Amino acid sequence: MARVRLSVAERREELLRAAIEQIEERGVSAVRIADVAASLGVSNALVLYHFSTKEKLVAAAFTYAAEDDLSRLRKLLGRRTTALRRLRAAVRWYAPTGQAKGWRLWIEGWAAALREPALRDVTRDLDREWKAAITEVIAEGVAAGEFHCPDPTSTALRLTALLDGLAVQMTAYPGAVSRARTQEWVDDALARELGLEREALTAPGA
């Protein structure tokens, strides 16, 4: 069956999605241009036409994944509701028990970033934007009198550090921590950081 002719933008997106799938399956170091091409039934030359090296393809794939995650985060934080509800929704989505990005992909990215400057830039920018968005909504909640937090920036850092660490545990060591226990710890940390009782996170109107 003949392949549908795609625009340049559509083809690049198709290649980036395929690259993400291959990285999650094989890892950054093992994935090859040939793997991405074979998964789509296209030639290596086509992949190299759009991304001249494997390094550029991998960096672009992580950038694509980061932009997708940040778009979802902005939608959650842009809802017309209380800062507490928006913050809780974002944290629950980002947590390893939620529906955020494939954590295996980002753990691969963090590891590769130690050796690849381009990947380090991508993962660092994602981390900064995530923390900035969380800091902003915490500050909004403080200003509105919804909760108390003397240092939103530090709170955002501690929350993301906890979520990242739990994600590594759950991804690298399946069964080490249950999803229920992980969610309990996340809610406990969020409530503690905001000076609230945990029940306040799920109270009507919260």
C-alpha cells in the first residue's frame, strides 16, 4: 500500500514520535537512525534528510516531548478555578501515578544529558519552566489567601524533586513503591508545603 504523502511538518512530527517510541524501548545510547526508519517503513536517507545526525534527531525528539508536556501543564494551570485546585491537578498529573509523560523517556534523557550538551539544555529548560509554572500558581494561592507558603520557589523545587525521585523508583524498580502509597506521599507533601491538612486537598470547593 502506498504511503500517504505528508507535508514537511507532518513528516517531521511522525519521525519525532517514532524516535520517542524507540528511545523509550531501546534507550538513547542503543537507538539508531535505522530503528526509527524501520518502525515507519521509510529509508534511513529520509530520516537523515530531516535530521542530519542521530544526535540532532534525539535532541529534537526530547524537545518535542518537552513542548507537549509543557502545553498540557499550561492547560491545567490555566483553568478558571482556585489556585489550590490547579496546583493539585498539575502535581497529580505530573506524579508517576498520573498521566504525564512516559517516565522511562525522561530518565533516559537525564542520563544521556550528562554526556550530551544538547539534551542537557532541553531537560534543563523543561525543568526550569515546570518549576516556574508551579511557583507562579503557588504565589497566586498565597496572594488569594488560599494557603500559606513563605517561599514558593523552594516549595516548587522540593515538590518536583520528590516527584522525580519517586518516578525513578517506580520506573527502575517496579513494585518498590505502590501507586497508592506514592499518591499518599505526594498529597502529604503538598499539604505540608501549603500549611494545610491533607483532607483540605479534596474538600468540596478546594
